[in-house]
Amino acid sequence: MPSKWPALQVVVPGIPRPKGSLKVWETANGPVVTHDNVNLKDWMEDVAWSAQDEMQKHRRQRLQGPVALVVTFYLPRPKSLAKSVLSHIKKPDLDKLARGANDALTGVVFEDDRQVVEIHCYKRYAVGEPMTVMTISEVEV
């Protein structure tokens, strides 16, 4: 059955941030849990705002069924790196970048990240400014 929800493209300017790992420590009031990336919250808010803007622009409702994501993270290129090098094989890890993007879209484009049944992710050096480009589509059932 063809999808009734055409693919949505979301472009998020700025340096993509990884979800990172959780840090836990004990206090007198119990355990405290934080992320080890202090820039994560701002970046996830940028993703959510960009996605919400596209949803409103195209008059879309949140997806209720299975979702496919294609995400390309364009990270800053060191000045000393040859222009012919496209693949980014340094930190941050691709899976941690994907987790942050996926979680930022939850409650905006789809109800819950468990709806995501397919992800294709790429990590590249930016030719210009760093950004994240996401294509979100409904999976045909």
C-alpha cells in the first residue's frame, strides 16, 4: 500500500551532537543522572524546532505507524585535511549521533522512537557549514 505521508526533509544547521553516555553519581538525595555532552540539549532542541517548522509548513500530523529515517551528519572539516577525504572516521560515533537525532524527533514527527523500523545514517565532512540533513518517511505496510 503506498504511503499517504510523503517524505519530509529536515535540515538542521550547526554541528551535530552525539547522545553520548549517561553519568550517574550518588548524592545525599539519591542518584543523579546526566548526559556527558553538555551541548546535547541545545542541539536536540534545534532538531525538534526544525522538524516542527517543517511539519507545520507542510501541514503534517505526527506519524502513527512505522517510520524510516535517512540521516546525514555533516561535521566540521579540519583545515589540514585533504579535500578528497569525505568520510569522517573520528569521534563522535555514528550510533550516538543517530540516537540524539532519533530522540529529538520523538513527540514531534512521530509519537515514540519505537516506531522507527529503519535507519540509514551517514557521517561526512562538511563541504561548507556543518549540518544535519534528515529525511523522514512513513514505511509502507
